[in-house]
Amino acid sequence: MGLYEDLKLDEMPEPQHQAPKRMIPDYLKSIESRRILNDGHEADDWEPCFWYVSSITGERTPLAGKTELVVVTGEKKARKSLLLSVFASSRYEHVDADHTLGYELQTEGPILYFDTEQPRRRVKRNRQRYHQVIGFGDKKDDQTLIQYSLRGRSPHEMREIIGYTIDELIRVGNPPGVIMLDQVADLVTSRDENDKAGAVEVMDYLNSWIDKTGALMMVTIHTNRQGLQTNGRVGSFLDQKTDCTFRLNMDENWITEITHLYSREKRMPAIRFGQNFDGLPHFVSETPGAKSFF
């Protein structure tokens, strides 16, 4: 007779150690959403949410869609931060194209903006310009643009703040439609722009925030001193992964030229802009028929 043959099933002794339940990672739970099926739909179901409208021809050029990555690069003080504010203000149809420079942004959720480099007063000044452009005055309770100054924080703290803010907006049912990171290289743990492992880590964070929110991601990064290449390993990875890249160069007359450097879709012509006496963006010119290069 076996050892437990005369015992009822409910009298079987409990095992001393239970095997732990398998924890299924979030990325495996959503793996079916990544599967590509031949479902009869056209392969090109891309829906842009960011455009440029030519001041000369009126042509509307799609630039990027949700879950994609837009990179703004240029030398120091080339107005990269101001251009992000231009992109943000272009969500409003009533704003003059002289201030939006011809860009159009469509988003239902708030724009989440993190500045890692500038002092708090500069970030506040940029916010005031944004409100001046869209006609809101100085609205402290404006929730269309949620802005944070992260200067002085460690890279780890910056990433924690960004992740926590995103999670809180999702929790209250108001996920961001656009995420802007002004100087993304500051998120590298070692603060060394040539740190390959650190650059990979930053790209992983960007991808996770995009996946979590479905938002359009816009980041800025400096170029080298010649103004021809994005800085460091982070810049190299951004060049590889970007869906749309703009390069900014400022001339001796303090006019900034925007070159549409990389694109997965159509490329827009080069345009030039400056700032008026109030510091607001001001459209200068569009180069007719100009096509940027890869």
C-alpha cells in the first residue's frame, strides 16, 4: 500500500514550499498589440498629428505622428527651447502663423514639458511668452502646458520625476498627448554624453514613456562645435531612431534657419525666423522649393 493511499484528497499534506507565481512583465501582457496581421487594412495607416503649412504654396506637409520621435538639434543658444514653445502654441488654430512659423500640432491631451538645463526664471519666461502668443495672459492654472524646471536635479531624480508625473496623469485619466524634453542628454546617469551604456538607458526610458502614453515625443540636444553632428552617443542613437529631425543654425544677424534634416515622410522647405521686441517668435522667410538633405 502506498504511503498516501488510505488518505482522502483533502487530507493530503501541504507541500512545505510553494512554487512562486510567475510574474508576467507588462511588455508581455501587451505583446499581442505588437503583432502584425494581414487584416485587409492598408499598410499605410499612419495618422500624422504634426504638420508644416507652406506660406508660399499652402502645401500641408505631414511631419510626425503619435508614438513617434521628433529631435531638435543645434548649437548653443540657437533657439531650440523657443522652437519647442512654437510647436506647443501651434496646437491652437487661432494663433497667428507669424508666431507658429507655419507649424500645426494636434493633440487632445496636455503637453508635458521638462526643461533640464535652463534656470527656473528662464523657463518661466518661456511659459509667459507661450501664454502671450496663444492669448491666455499669465494663467498660472493653465493645464494645456504642464511645465517643470529640473535644473539642479540628478539624472536619476529627473527620470523619477518625469516617470512619476506621467504615471499621475495617466492615473487621473489625463495622459499627455505630447512630451517635450529640453536637453535630453542631461538624463544620462554619468553625465557623460559619450557614455554608451548611459545613452542606451536614456533611449530605453524614452521608448517606455512613449509606449506608456502613446504620446508624440519631442526632444532637444546640442550639436558639436562645428554644428554638424549631434553630441555624443545619445546624439548618435537619436539620429538612428528619429522619425523627424530639425537642425537649427543662427547667422550673424541673429536669424535662425530651420533645416528639416531627417524624415520618414516628406520633408518641408527650410525656413528662417527671429524674435520681435517682445521676444516672441517671428517668421522671416521660407526658401521656395528647398528640400533638406538626408
